[in-house]
Amino acid sequence: MEYFDKRERQPFFKQLVMGFLYMLFGNLLCTIMTISTAAFISENFIKVIVVILAFIIFYSLMFTVGYKDGDREQNYVRLHKAQPPDSFKWLKIGIILTVIMLIPSILLLINKLTGTFLFWDMDILPFYRFADGLVYALSLLLIPSGTEGNTIEVMNTAVPFVFMLCYSLIPVATHVGFYFGYTQKFDSDKLMYK
């Protein structure tokens, strides 16, 4: 059995996939948290708390994926005397992840403007909420209840743009995470002696 060194330098595509999986997991956790508070979510105060917690959960995971790679890269450079990595790679990955997360919001906007989804006369808002867990609770806060629950007809046209803005901090979170990991900002020895 060949020994696998966890401190090896990983290719860009593998890091992109890792970031995508962390992003999916963050959305899933936010969805589960929002659904689990369904008994209390009728109060606006609870919705605001759930929105804040969703942002903390999601962006903590985005920070973590960059931080882990930064820590791995720092160890790789130190042990193998290799060249430092591209310091903006997680900014680039974060931009790609943001573009991916803009697609559901663009589809929601098209659904609002045309009333159709891929030539079907349907409301994709319930599916959108499950796909974009970060903004699930925010959608409950921003979209008023219609006669048959929350529907796309009562949604303001600006709401999808608000949802897009919520995902715009992904490049910042991944880049800052990588920077903190690579510079060993949370190293216990450094923290203890400062």
C-alpha cells in the first residue's frame, strides 16, 4: 500500500471540487436548520436569527475550505522547499463558486419575469429554497405569504438580486481562509507567545 502524503500540493480542479462540496454541504446544513425551526419560524425575530445563523454556518465552511488548503500549502512549501503557491487561487475558486451559485437565482428571476420555467408554467420557489439553503430563511422573511402560501407571484423582482448578493462574499471568505491557513494565523504556538 502506497503511503499518501496529505501535505502534497493539490491541483486547481481538485480544490475547486472540494470548494463546491463544502458549498453544497453549507447549503444543506442551512436548509436543515431552517426546516428544523419550522415550528417557530412564523415570528420575524426567529427568522432574523435563523438568517444570521445560516450566514455564520455557510461562510464558516467557505472559510474552512480555504484555511485547510492554506495550511496544507504552508506545510508543503516548508517541508519540500517548493515555490509558494498562487496567493489568489482561492479568490479565483471563490469567484467560480459564486458564479455557480448565481445560476439558481437567475433561473428564479426568469421564472418571476416570465411566469414559466423551461417552458413549463410552474413556480420554482419551493425547489429554489431547498437548493439555496443559505437564503431559505431570508426568502421566508422577504417574500410575503400569498393566498396559498409563498408564491412567485407575490415576490418582488428585486429579491433574486438580494439572493445573488448573499453569495457574493464567497471569494472573500475562501481567500481570507487561505491567507489565514497559509500564514498560520491560528497556530497555537504563535497565539501563545504573542
